[in-house]
Amino acid sequence: MARDWLIEGKYIEYCSCDLGCPCESMADPTQGHCTGLVGFKIDKGHCDDVKLDGLSIVATFYFPRAIHHGQGIMHPIIDERASEAQREALFYILSGADQRPGTMFQIFSTIIETIKDPLFAPITFEWDLDKRRARIEVPSAVRAHSESIRNPVTDAEHQIITVLPNGWVFHEAENVAGFAKSTDVIKFDLNRRHSSMAHVAWNPNGLVHSYKEYQQKFGRP
């Protein structure tokens, strides 16, 4: 039976591509394959009557080609503070079950072929969109941080925004430089590669807000 859920909070992604993700402009991955991690912290959320506020989720991934070709491998990492009921709710959401086709988790459910056993661990999730800074750390597994993209000549910080009014992950994101290393199940070491930071709100029908509503809610130009 379909369940009623909503998660709203902070989203970040890291991948092995050059700055500015080719997938967002329908191009092939820079190196032919795609590996990295995604993470989000739920500021406000629920699944039926199970509250999810304050929990963080991270997942490392690997795709041998562009992600739309599938054959992906994913390793979920769940906040160790989650209760059994919260874990079950999160796995239901992440599974893509009972969700409209073309929405984030439903799409990932079709392109991920292998899901590794989940890790339950403490997750450090620091995120400041205005300063374009973020940090994720899972002890003995993942360390990642993001910072502003800098001009290669002047070293000045640059603000670069990706706007996707009809996006399926986010409507608008700050493009930043990402540094991420995983020593766990899916291994990678990314240095000044693509990273995005965005406010998100998802439910079974995908992004909750239209682009106009997003602009009004978060005061974006």
C-alpha cells in the first residue's frame, strides 16, 4: 500500500566529472564512467506518522557508463540514530516504490542494478549554501568537502548556478568544487571535481515545489 511521505532539506552531490555535471546537459560523463556520492539531511520529513526530522543519508555509487545506461552499484549509508521504524521508512522512500515514474528515487530504482548491504554509522553533515561550503564525513568510510569554484587566473571565488525548472533532482543548485574520498565498499578519490548543493523537497510525485514556488520559498532571484 502506498504511503504518505515528504522529505525537505539540504542536498549535495559529488561525481567524478569535470566541474559542471555533463549529465545535467545531456552529455556523457567526462571519463566515460560515473562514480561519487550523494547525500541529504532532512530538516523536516515524515513517512506516514514516522518523523524523519534531522536524519542524514549518504550513498556512494558507480556507473560503468552514463547513468541512463543503468548497471549502477550503490552503497547506502544511513544515520545510526535512526530507529527501526525510521530505517524502514527511509528504505521504503529510497526504493522508489509507489512513486510516479520520472521522479528521483523511481529513476534510481531502475538504473541501480546492485545495492550493497547498508552501513549504519554517524554522519557529519555541514552545509552552508550562502558561503558555498559543505562537509560530509562517515568514519572509516567517506570524507568529502565542497568549496567555491575559483577563477584560475585571479583565484577569486565564483558563483555558478545551474537552473533546471523541470529538473527531477532539484530546480536550482550552486555548482561548487568537490573533494571526496571513499575507502569503503565503492572506492574513489576525487580532487576538484563536480559538486552541487541545493535545497530540495520531495514526495511520491517528485519535487514538491514548482520552480516559481521554489524561488519564492528560498528567496532566489
